[in-house]
Amino acid sequence: MKNLLLLGGGGRECTLAWKLSQSTLCGNFYIAPGNAGTAGYGTNLPISVNDFAAIRQACLDHKIDILFPGPEDPLVAGIYDFFKNDPLLKHIIVVGPSKEGAQLEGSKAFSKKFMARHNIPTAAYKEFTRDSFEQGVAFIKRSDPPIVLKADGLAAGKGVVIAQTTIEAIRAFRAMVMDEQFGDASKKVVIEQFLDGIELSVFALTDGTNYVLLPEAKDYKRVGEGDTGLNTGGMGSISPVPFADQTFMQKVISRIVEPTVQGLKAENIIYQGIIFFGLIKVGDEPFVIEYNCRMGDPETEVVIPRLENDLVALILKMGEGKLSEVTVKFSERAAGAVMMVSGGYPGDYAKGKIMAGLEKVKGSYLFHAGTGLNDGKVVTSGGRVLAVTSLGSNIKEALAKSYENAGLIEYDGAYYRKDIGWEF
Ligand code: AMP
Ligand code: GLY
């Protein structure tokens, strides 16, 4: 039996908590900080994911064997190295890359250079800073819109601008590098070619040498139906992805997944954890839009319910560097998740709304995201509140079930997109 500490408190972590807690290898299980949903699968600890000292103490107090950081922040801040450099913590398996490996997500410039070194298909680009502002403007003027600008560092999902005109691009560029719109994160900016295609998310778990693929997924990022309106953290997801057929996935594996795993190893970048490939299919060809060093949210809410393996067993194999011994099995069934959010999200929204009807839900999983407990009642506590996930013989059937159950859940200002999976 292994004692586990999972970091995070969103829908991704609730789904991981649900899965990890089912393992016969799961001993004492803690989630920091967790939410009202994770409290049903383990013990929530009131610790921030970035408070390494408190996380360290919790690991010692609870004799933790496996640390699973859900979000990117602690990984990019170097929690892996923090553990491996501490004599009392270094035996703990950390599911995630070293600080250097996490740069695949933490620095767009780092990931673009890595892809260039390993011939991994991605949009053509150049990087600029305040010192090369004039060259950046000239580069924008030479490029055909739309023009994609990306703050180099983490910007809470807001660091990408797709400018439709040259003027808009120059304005966004100036705001990033000269006005430091995203602070240090936008001191450097990647300007890249716009790729026109359909996006999907592919996940690998690697031990640094071998890897296994998890089911692929697609998320729906825009707040409005028909993929309109502002970008959000994700309004729903599906898995499998119908357009990711075998021929396409073979290209993804040979041109992207394998060169990435081999490239990390060749460069001695320590990476034991999840590689999230944010891909775009242009014509029949895959390109990398971005790497992340953790699972996606809300992709996890459909990927994990389809995974038939024991997740703790997979993590232990990863820790031993023996993922080559593992065969990943996923359900033939399709999964569809509908994200219920607070009215106004991704702008301002109210919190603390009492939620009703959760007990009426039948035949779907409820993965809590922004929820909390107040006087024993479940209340909203964030923008994305709850994912309703169902399995079905196809995506339509799965989503029909999710919608039936989402309709039973009530709170002031509840909103969800009615068209997740509409194109399939
Ligand atoms: P990122 O933070 O890199 O995932 O970018 C956010 C979103 O911007 C992506 O999910 C895409 O929808 C879009 N995007 C980023 N880069 C490009 C690109 N080169 N071409 C087209 N769309 C892009
Ligand atoms: N759903 C996209 C992400 O987690 O970054």
C-alpha cells in the first residue's frame, strides 16, 4: 500500500482522486487543497499547491510515498527538484518533470527551440524582447495575419493573442514586451505562424525512456455555443476524438511523441510524468501548438474514466522506469463531459451559491471543480463548478446522458454550453 498526496483542487484533481482512490494499492490518500468532491475520496489538507514547505511537512507527517502535482505551477516552480534535493523526501515518487523538463510548458521559447532541435512539427516562429522591439514590429509587418503572439512564460492561460490585423498584432506585442502586460511572463514573446486546423489533446505518461499513451481527447475552450465568445479553462470535453484515426495517430506517435521522449532523454532532461501534447490537425498532418507538463482540464474528466488500468500501479511502474512492461487498456466506450460554470465566467461571477440536485444524478460521474462546503452544504467556489461526465456507446449517447443529469443540478447563475460534441 502506498500513501498518496495529490496537489490541486479542480475538476482534474477530483477525477484523479476518484481514480487513485479505487486502486488496491492506495493507502492513506490526501488532497491539497482539494474541493468538496475530493473530500469524498480522501482527506483534504488546507495547503496551497505552491507552499513547498507545508507540502514537505505534510509528506513527512503522513509518510507519503507518491506526490502527484495536478497543476503546472508547482512543477514549473521546481517541486520535483525540491523533493529530489531533500534527503528526507527524495524516495518519494513525484509524478512530473524536473524544473528543466517543466520548461516545455513554462517557457514557449524553450519549447519552440526544443522542437526545432528535434524536428518536431510546429508553427514557424521568432522570439523577441524589449531590446528587439523594432525587429519584432518589422517581423509582424512582414507576416500575413492572422498573427499569433505568445507570452513566453505562464500567464494563467491568457498569454496567447491571435491578432487578425497587423495593427492589432503590433498593439498586443507592445503591451506584452514594453508594458509587461503579463509581468515577467511577457518580457519575451514568441510570434508564430497561424495554423488553421482542428485541435486535440494527446497524453503520454513517460518514465524518461519508455512511455504509454493515454486516451486522446478534445476540449471546447470557448464560452459560447458554436465555439464563440471568450476563451475559458474549458467548457466540456470528449474522448475518443473521431478525427484522430489510426493513420493520424501513427503520425502523432512517430513525428511528435517519440521524438519528444527521445529528445528529452538525449538532452538529459529528467522527465517522469505526463507530457500533454496540445496538437492541431492541419489537413492530415499533426503539429504541436503547445506542450504542457500535466494532465489537461477538462480532458482528464473524459480520459481517466476510459482508462482501465490501476493508476497507482502505472505510477509505480513509472517510478521504477519500467513502463515498457505495461499495456494500457482503455474502454471502447466514449466519454463526454459537460462543464457547469458560474454565470459571468470567464469574467466576474458570484461565489458561495448553494447547489441542489446533486443527489438526483444517475448514470453520470460528477467531478467537482469550483465547489466547497459551507455548513455541510455544497456551494460554488469558482468559475468552473462541476463536470458531468458520462460513458456511452458513442459520443452522442454519452453527452445525452451528461445533459440529462446536468439539467437536474441547480444553483443561481448555473450555465453550461448545450453543444459539446456537436460536430460528431
Ligand atoms: P496555447 O496557450 O499555446 O495553447 O494557445 C492557446 C490557444 O491559442 C490554442 O489552444 C489555440 O487555439 C490557439 N493557438 C495557439 N497557437 C496557435 C497557432 N500557431 N495557430 C493557430 N492557433 C493557435
Ligand atoms: N484544457 C487545456 C488545458 O488544460 O490546458
